[in-house]
Amino acid sequence: MQATMPRRRSPRPGRGDSKPALGRAIRYLGHYPKVTIGAFLALLIATAAQLAVPQLVQNIIDTITQNYSASLILGQDESIQAILARIFGQDLATLQINYDNAPRALAVAMATIVAFSIARGLFSFAQNYLSQALSQNIAFDLRNDIFAKIQRLSFSYHDKNQTGQLMIRATDDVERLRTFIAQGLLMALQALILLVGTLIILLLTNVRLTLVVLPVLPLALIIFMVFGTLAQPLFREVQVRLSRVNTVLQENMAGLKVVKAFAQEPLEEKKFSDGNDHLLEQQIKVARTLSFLFPVVFLIANLGQAAVLYFGGVQIIDGTLTIGEWQKFSLYLVYVFIPLGQLGFIISLMAQASASASRIFEILDAKNDVENKPGAIELTNVEGHVAFDHVSFHYFEGSEWVLQNVSFEAEPGQTVALLGATGSGKTSIINLIPRFYDASEGQVLIDGHDVRDLTIESLRQQIGIVLQETTLFSGTIRENIAFGRSDATEEEIIQAAKAAAAHNFIMSFPQGYDTPVGERGSTLSGGQKQRIAIARALLINPRILILDDSTSSVDLQTEYEIQQALDRLMQGRTSIVIAQRISTVLNADQILVLEKGAVVDRGTHEELLENSAIYAEIYHSQLAEDALPDTDADALPAG
């Protein structure tokens, strides 16, 4: 049986599942039925072999004691052998047989014990191997399900949840659940089989002595149930605090340059130390609880052992129990208390796994605000007509409106520019077109289709986007340009780079298009990253192009080159452009001037200069800003 089993896509958990999260996680065993059955059978055989050993030990001890008794009687004078035999309830023939067969019986019992021990060892190995392989594959499924869910969750979910919190659930929480499945679950099953099997054998061996042990079991179970109830919220809080520490670490690593630039290392160290202190405090609280549990377990076990020693000794004195039976009973009694001892560890693992499972399924069950509706249609043969029909939008229920009654149309091939101050609603408009969010009121239409009636995948495949905040992935420049089209040819990648005015600087690198960009594009300048992002969008040849202030990170010369390329490439495409500078939207077919989420003016550049006081003010202020450096330079004294 290999550790890597055929993969099966996990069924997406239904919302509102009332079953406990841990039970839902255990259902993942059903993805690998052969391995699960194999691990269970190996466990069953190993446990059966373990249960057989005490009976063989009794046989050995009884053989030794019988041989010793026979040797004592047969060693006496023949005149009194018969008398001694009758006193011990034996006859001379049976005593002679026991004496003669003792070495052979002893050898057979020892060989049987060795055989059972080997069988137990082999099947225990098989059980451990299969359970580890099973748990690793279930962890594989869970991580994939979590990642797939995170990828599909709408932006509104990510707005409310920190990255570090999500990362810890896909890593540490999954690992804790995996550990329970690999160790705790089969250990619990083994403990149950061992306990039930042992109690049955003990009852068949000596009912009176078994009844001495039974009262201990309910007491132990009550203690463990109480502990499990108390431990789960403690372990859940550990995971929450660990997530906070991870969040601080992740944010610090992502913003390390900013931290260093503002010399805030001491503040960040204190923030991390405070989170670490809170985590340590909770972990110590858990350790204190565990420290109480295990001594109680051993106390109960010792009380049971003491009771058996006393009452078993009384039965031996009374002649109702042989030494072999007493030894067998003592060994089986260990099998009663081994599960009790394991139960503390099992409960600990279960409490941790239960807390982690509930956190995992919080993600898998999270409501997605933006998803395909039943019967959603594919968007094909796109012309590129974009329309906003009385659209209003707010990010959360009860929050302020960021767009109010916005209406406009972009005909196929037209360029619509959005202009306005920060917070005027420009970014919210472009977020609604690819359904990063859904309109709260009104409709966003593509070729007459409400975008909510289209499949998200087909909608976004028709839209090329260059966001203001450029994101590149670890890999080469070629891989980043081809991110949206992994099947693109070398020539297509180069043409897209040329169109984005990126080819020349790419070829200036020794490795050209095979140059690694570093984490988040750290080896490239802001302007270079922006041009690669533009090339990435152009390569997919979209019918609708969204540019979010895409020339904000480049110098004037590069801005001019990019703008010339974009002017050519936007022909035949519907383009929605956000720009801070009027110079980048002079040739737009329609310019929308936004203020506080509403369209206050619209028209071409010339129309707005004549009819819009806000636009004219922005235009003249930017002209003054452009002229200011030259004026200041002329005003400087010579020398």
C-alpha cells in the first residue's frame, strides 16, 4: 500500500451542517475506504494478538507450578506418593504426565508468545503506516479545500478577515486535525477494542474479581468528559492567539521596508512580543489543565490495581484462584488501565482537533457574497457594451454608501475615464464590473446581461485588469506576463511586453525574460512592475480593459510611451480608465467626474472644460503644478 493514494475531490460541505465539526472531518476517511479498512483490520489483528498473550502467560505459570508440585510428590517415597496425590486432588498417572510433558508445554507456550508478539509487531507497523498515510492524504484534501474556498471567497470576506488568520487555519489547524486522525482516532478505537475485549475475558475468568474493577471505569470516564468539555475552548483560544502572532509576523514581513524606513523596529518587536506573551499565557493554562489530568488518571489506575492485589490475594489464600489465573488477571488488568491512561492523551488530541476542525469549517462554510447563481450563463461573443443602471453600493450592511445612483454607458470600443478625488468612488465602479463585489442596488450590464446572471469565470476571462497596486508573483518575468494565459507563445509574450513599453528594459537584464522578479516583484522598480502588469493584462486580449491609474508609478517619458501603446491597443476594446492626471484621459470618449460617490459631470475633455467647474478647477490646478518646478527653477538665484 503506497502512501500516496488516488486523489478524490472532497464534497463541498453544506452550509448549516448541524453535525459537529470533528465528525465532519472524520467523514473524510470515506475518501480512502481501502486504506481505512486496511488500517482497521491491522489494528484489530494487532489487538487480538495482544489480548492472547496473558492467557499464554497463565499457561506457562500453571505448567511450572504443576511441574513443581508433581516433582515434589513424585520425589517422595512410593509409599506416600498416592496419599499426597489424593490430598492435592490428583492421581499418580496425571502427575507423571504433567511432569513428563512440562518441558514441551513450556516450549510450545513460549514459541506461541513469540509468534503472537511478531504478529502484533508486524500488524502494528501496518496500522501505523496506513494511519499516517491516511492522515496525510486527508490533510492534503483539507488544505486543497481550504485554498480553493479562499480563492473563491468574495473580497468582502477578505476585507473582514486577516491573512494571518487564514494562513494558520490552512497550516497549523490542519496539522492538529491530521495528528488526531493519525494517532488519536485509531488509538481511541484500539483503546475501545482492548477495553471491551479485556472486560469480557475478565468476566469469563473471574466475575468476583472483575466486579472490584468495574466501579473505577465510570469514575474515569466522568473525569475525562469533564476535562474534554473544559479543554476544547482552551485549545481553541490557543489557535486564535497563535493566529494573531502569525498575523503580526506576516504583516511585518510584507511591510519590512516601511518598518525600517520609519525606524519602527522596536514598536514591531513589542507588538510581536505582546502577542507571544498572550499565546504563552494560554499555553501555560492548557499545560496546567493537562498536568492535573494525568496524575488523576494514574491515581485511579493505582487504586484499581491495589484493590485487585488485595482481593486476588484473598482468593489465592482461599484456594479459589491459582497463581497463573491471578497473574493472567493482573496482566489483563493492565489492559484495562492502558486505555484509561491513553484516554487522557486521546482527549487532549480530540479537544485540539475539535477546536481546529471548527475553525477549518468556519472557512469551508463561509457564505460567499459573490458566487454563480443557479442557471448562470456563459459570456461569449462579447461586444464590450458596459452599462451602469442606477447603481448604488456600500461595502457592508449599514455602512455608508460609496456609490449613489450611478448611471452611464460605454459603447463597444469606447474609452470611459473616471476622474475625481480620493474616496469619490472610482475604484468601487471598476470593482463592480468583474464582480469583485455586487451592486447593492441597480444593475451592472455587459452586452445587456446583468453580470450577476453570468458565470464569474466567463465574465472575468473577458476583462483585462491593471490595478493601481501592482502584484507580481515569485517566478520569472515571462511567467508573470503569461499569468492569465499559460499557453501563450514566446512571440505573443514579447508583443505584449512591447505594447506595454516593457520589452527594452526586460532585454537589458542578463537573463531577459527569464529574470526572476523576487517576492512581490522586489527586484523591479515600480514603473517596471507596472509595465509587466499591463503586458499581463494585454496578453489575454480582453474585450473590456480596466486600467486603475496604471501609469501612476512611471516617469513622464515612460508614461508617454505607455499611453501611446495603450491608445493603439484600446482601439476596438471597451476601456474603463481611472486617472489622477487629466493628461492621460484627454482623448477619452467620455469622462465621468465623480464626487462623494455620485457622477456630478460627464462629457468629453472640451465639453467639461466649458461646462464643469470641478473639471476646470482640476485641469488648471494640474497645469499649475506642472509649471511650478520650472518657475521655481527660474526663480532660484545663480551660483
